[in-house]
Amino acid sequence: MTAVSTPRSTAPAPTRPSRRRGSRKPTRFIQPIVAILLVVLLLGVPFWLVVVTAGKDQAEALNPSLALPTDWQLFQNFATVLDQGRMIPAFFGSLLIMVPSVAGVLILGAMASWILGRRRSKPISFLYALAISGIVLPPAVVTIVLLLRQLGLAGTAVGMIGVYMGMYLSTVIFFVTGFVRTIPVELEEAARVDGAGPVKVFFRIILPLLGPTLSTATILICLYIWNDVFYALFVIGGRLDTLPLNLYQVASSGLYLQNWHLIFAYIILMSLPLLITFAVMQRKIISGITSGAVK
């Protein structure tokens, strides 16, 4: 007798669903939801408080809350701030100090970063560490004021510009030096072969390539200078008004005393230029932050 062999089934065995993959699905959705909720709590709630308080009248804004105003008076409060709050002269005072400070610190910082990024030696490494030490070392206010008095620059826009340039030069050097090292040296050598000097090489070759990184540094420095009231109070307080310094001075005066709706309306108007600048330059800012890591 011969045994009859039955053909084996070639169909694949049914696969069991993976428990690990199913167990990870809730976690994958929970983490973004928690992150969004944290962002809303940390950023959305203060922003909402500022907007709704700026739209209330004096009685409703006396105790700031998240409740909607009974009657929106946002634009009326804006008009009151612009008319009686001396905001327009303070705006031009801020521009008078911020624009030269930012332009000067970007040019000098980019030049210094070019030298520090191209030359490799122990003295250069020491100079780089000394240059970026200003990020962690706070400036001495008393020494700055005394030095400006000796130079005759106390209470002047030139003195305030010099203070800001000295404070934020380390930030630019820290941002730009690492990016300079990623630029091929062959570009500079080709320009020198064509007869370009160091100044022409920097402004024609290096500076245009630093656009994204300098855009990021520009936003950060503008944010620091635009909102600064501490150093401005000691250096130019009472002689030249900037927006935050003017807000500090008039907040205790008759117009803004207990008038939280006007204070928050002032804050919104003061923040609009930076918000518009960030919205316009958003792509360059993000590319400037990530360019060093990608390259």
C-alpha cells in the first residue's frame, strides 16, 4: 500500500495584529494635543488678556480678566494713546536709537566673525571666547554711566547706541562665526585672483551669503533694543524718549494711572512693528536658525 500524500497549503498564515503598534497610537495623538494645549496656555491666554483688556473702558478694565468687554472700544483707546500718550515722538526716538545700533553691530560683528571664522590658532580661539563672553556676562550699569559721563555722552543718543552695540556684539559674533566656517574658501580665493581686496571680498562675497543668519540676529537684537527700558532709563532717561521708556514714565501719570485699558492698548501698538517685521521675514529667520545645523 502506498500512502496518499495530501498537498500542503501554500497560503500564508494569518498575521496577528501587533499589540505594540496599537498601543503606540494613543500616545502618538496625546503628545501633540498636550503640546498644543501648553502653547495655548502659555501664549494664547496672555495675548487674549491683553487684547480684551485693551478693548474695554476704564471701569471694566480696572480688574483685568479674560471676559469679553461689554462694548468694544479698542480703536478709541488706540486713538487716545496716539493723541495724548506722546507715542509718536517716542516711536521716532526708538527708531533713532535702534536703526544705527542694529546696522553698526551687524557690520562690525560680521567683519569680526569673518576673521575669527577663517583663522585657526590659539590666540584666535582665545579672542573668540573673549568676544562671546559678553553673552553671559551682564554689563555693569554704574560703570557704563560713569564712563559715558567722562566721555560727555551721557543722556545722548550716541551714548545709547554705543551701549547697545557693545552689549549685543557678542550675540552677532556667536551667530555668524559658525556660519562663516561653512562658506567655501574657494569663493574668496577666486575673488582675490580677479584682483578683489579684502573689503571688496567681504561686501561682495561674504556679506550676501550671511543674509539668513544676519536676519535672525537682526530680529533678536531689534527685540532686545525695542523693549529695553532698564538701560535706557539710566543712560537717556528724561532726555530722549523711547517707546518702553515713555510707557514707563506715563504709566504713573494722570493719563495712565489705573487706566489698564490704555496701558494694554499702548503695548499692542508698541508690539505691532516687531510682529509685522517677523511675519515678513519669517522664512529668512527660520532658515538662518537652521542653516548652520543643516550645513
